[in-house]
Amino acid sequence: MKIRSAVGVIDAIDEDLAWRKRELTRTKFLCGQARDHDRSVLNRASVVLAYAHLEGFLKCAVRAYCSFLNSQGLRYAEVTPSLVALTARGRLVTAERANSLGVHIDLVSFLLGDLSAAVDLPADDIAGSLGTVNTDLLGQLARLMGFDSSRYEKRWALIDERLVRNRHLVAHGERIEYLDSEVEDIRELALSLIEDLRTDIQNSVVLGSYRR
């Protein structure tokens, strides 16, 4: 994925969102039309799918965001400390584990001297290392991309307890029965998060919130 403009980021994110919304809408329809014994299975599947689309959307958006930044000709000295830390994270982990002065010197050299180097974010590595999409991760993304996390904070408990916890329970084989209304709440929570994240990430690109 190579994205060179803000419009390219917006288009990539919108295209990814479109099929996810269609699929979530389709599962809602299928659950509504299913017989009772089938609906129980579809409801559990829908819980996992709602979370999966949130995580998948975020990975796509992060790849698009990183690809855009890599194409802007920016230097590390021009972007926020959070983005510098994102690049330096691998070096920091290596330095922590190494008993080698050379490794530590390389890290210090990067932090002091290589800030003049062109931004080169490892998009696939970053997206692949996101982990569970919970309140901690959303707070990190807000700081990284320079948007306000307050509208997510109002839903902190819902995200961790309703969306993430239920996804884990079903994915780990727990036999849980969900009311149709509970599944719909989880589905709507995932969709609302995806919509809000789309807006905030796209605004970050357009407004240049990645600049120092």
C-alpha cells in the first residue's frame, strides 16, 4: 500500500469501512431471519465478528496512515515525539535486552542525530503489533495521531466489558447465550467506534496533527 495524499488516506479508509458495514448489516439481517436454535449460534458469531471488524479496520487505517507519512518527505525532527517513539520502539526493546555498548550507542545516535533522517514507519509491523483493541490501545492511538480521546473515554467500560470481554469469551469457546438486544448493542458499539475512529484519523491527516 502506497498512499501519497490525504485524499488517498480518506479513500482507503472509506473503502475498507464500506464492506465492513455491509457485512455487519448482513449479519444483523441473518440473525433477525433465523430460527431460534440457529439464532443462538449466529448471535455468538456476530459478537466475534463485530470485534474483528473493529480490529481489522484499525489495522487498515494504521497502514494507510503510516504509508501517507512515509511519502511526505518529512524528517523525524518534524513529527510528534509519539511517532519518533513508534519508530524507535524496536531499538528500545533491543537496547533493553542487550548487554552491548554498541547497541546502546546506536540508540542514542538515533535519538540525537538521526532525527534528520526521513520518516520511515514500518507500516505492516506497526499494524501487526496492535494487539487487542481495548481502551489502552485507543488511548495510545489518540496520542499517536493527535486526536482527542474524550469521546471514547465515555465508553471505556462498554469497550472493555461488553465488546472485548465478550469477544474473548466466545473466541475461547465459552457457551454463552446472548439476547438479540445484547448482540445489537455490541454491533452498534463496534460500528460507532469505527465511524468515530475514521473521522479522527482522517482529520489528523487533513489537519497535519502528526507535525511537531
